[in-house]
Amino acid sequence: MIEAAFFCNELRERGTDFFAGVPDSLLKHLCAYLAENVPADTYHIAVNEGAAVALACGYHFATGKIPLIFMQNSGLGNAVNPLLSLADGDVYRVPLVLVIGWRGEPGVPDEPQHSKQGRVTRELLGAMEIPFVVLAKEETAARRQVAECYESIARTGSAFAFLVQKDTFLPYRMKSDEESGALMSREEAIEAVVTSAPGDHVIVSTTGMASRELYELREKYRMGHERDFLTVGSMGHASQIALGIAHGCARSCARQKNPLRVIVLDGDGAVLMHLGALASLGVEKPENVLHIVLNNRAHDSVGGQPTIAGHVDLCGIARACGYERVLRVETRAALQEALKNTDNGLTFIEVVVKKGSRQDLGRPRSTPEENKIALMRYVQSF
Ligand SMILES: Cc1ncc(C[n+]2csc(CCOP(=O)(O)OP(=O)(O)O)c2C)c(N)n1
């Protein structure tokens, strides 16, 4: 394994002094190092990976320097458009260093949502004509690769990528940023939703630990999983899946008078990633959608890196987008109270929670497809 400090110093020696991206668990030690060791105005957690590419391009236009963009390979999808239609050599030819966490690497056990992505990551980069290496886990080889990266960039004027395998970076311990214990945990908030959700409902939960916690809570209360859609990948799209379900139910559910409630359990990082979804919901106003954002101001599931949600008025945005009932709660009692009156049109509840999860949190034991089939059967039975 290599030190994040070593890798960053190699880059900095070659003039890279701007770091933007969306975090990944495979890059958490790199992000932790950057957070504490580079000036705050040069380290940016972007709302999505495409935004990070654009941000880095802008920095290059202003400085001529070669910025670095970090992301999980899941984020390549968000980045493809700006990589090919902004930074590419056929367009503005922007030199970029990409550092990409390689989830789902063939032969390495991982979650289903990473499997295809991991299998095709190299081919995707190849199709985009972005040269890459798998970052070595040993300093001499890694140093050689960094030299190769900047030689390639000097030759092509375009991007070069490092694919980062599991256990490439040595642990970097950040100073503790433990939050006050007064706030609920995400899991406690989800428990309150699961145990006091109104009537017949389905829950569309967001990417990361929220979905795992929901799955475990359904086990704990022996509730079955057929009412849940776990958005295990596709970060930021849970609320649009819910909107689609709501539209479908409105057309086909027999019990139109009392439609199935569709509850979104979103994360702050996820909601910021595709914030435009709020505008779609707010304008379309499906009356049976309850959008809950569990705001821990962090990308908790991949290492706790901060989002910008602590500086953004999510309720104000929801209101401005047209949500009819908007609330912000900080306690379990307030959340339970808020959940009592959710049949008055499109509702948004921001739940302020603390970071962190149980150490022994499990993972769904049924496959995504099994979950989907059970959910479809449940929804279509109305
Ligand atoms: C497009 C994409 N980028 C990055 C990731 C990696 N990822 C998985 S969960 C997560 C953090 C989600 O943060 P948030 O929505 O705030 O929920 P929390 O983990 O804090 O509960 C990230 C960045 C991903 N799955 N997909």
C-alpha cells in the first residue's frame, strides 16, 4: 500500500494543486489526507462527478494547471458527458488527472450494483480514449506511473486516469469530528419512519447505508421487504424512481381514493447530486409522495466526507420548487409527529441526523432483482 501523502506529493511536484470530486470508500484515505493537508480552497467535494470535471476545467482555464478529479467508477457515468464534450481533445482539450476507485473489480467480491460497472470500467475508459493505469501499491512503481501520467498529458494535452484498487492507500487517520450525541442516527430516523409510516406505502431508499439499514429494520420487525425499493446504485435518483412509481400508481391503482403513499428516504449527498429532481417533483406535485432527506451533512456511507448540505437551506429549495408541505425536524418525537399528517399533498421532511452507523450493519441477502419482483407484485396488487 502507498501513503496518500506520497501520491499527492508526487502530483504536487508536477504542479497539480486543485482536487475536486465525489468521494468513494476506496479513496477515503486520499480524501481524508487532502481534507487536512491542502488549502481548503483547493479541495472540493463536488455535487456530482460531471460537476467536478467542469469545475476542474474552469480551474485549468484560469491557471493553466493540471487539476485532479477523484470519483468512484460509478461516477464515470455522470462524468462521461463533460469528459467527452468539454475536456476531450476533439473539443477544448483539457489536461486532467483522474483518480477512479475501482469498485466491482473482476475477481474481488463486491455488491451487485458494482459488478457490471467494475467489469466494464477499463473498456469504458478505452472507449473514451482515456489512457489509464492501475495504480501500483508500491512506491517505486507508483512514482513511475505518475511520471507516465504527466508524460501522457504533455503529449496529448488530455486526461489520464489512475484506477485505484481496494487497499491501495494506507489508512490516514483524521482528527476526530465526532458530533454531539443529541441528534438521532440515520438508522433511528429510518426506524421511526418504518414503525410510524402512514397506511399502505412503499419506500424508495437511497444509495449507501440507508438502504442497508432499511433492509435490516424490516428484518428486525419481521415486516418483509416487498414494500421497499433499495436504490443500491444510481445515487441521486431515488426521488425520480418514486415519482415514476407515483405516476404509475395514479394510472393503475384500483384504490384511487386512497393512493399508495410513496416515501423517499434520501441522503443529503444524493439529493444534492441531482437537485433538479426536486423541481420535477415540485412542479408535478404527486399528492402521494413524501420526500424525506436524512441530512447528516456528509457522504457517510463512503467515509463521512462533508457535503455542502450544512450550508444549504434544503427546505427553502423544496418550498421554492413547489413542495406543498415542508418541515425540518431534529428529534424522533418531531419526526413521528410530522409523519402523522402526510396525506396533504407533496411533502418534504428534512431530518437532521448525526453521522455514523452500526459496526455490524449487514447487507441485503436477496438480490436486487428478487427485491424488484416482490415490490412490483406488491405495488401492482393495489
Ligand atoms: C454516481 C455515484 N457517485 C458516487 C457513489 C459512491 N457513494 C455511495 S453512497 C455515497 C454517499 C451518499 O451520501 P448521502 O446521500 O449523504 O448519504 P449517507 O451516506 O450520508 O447516508 C457515495 C458518494 C455512487 N454510488 N454513485
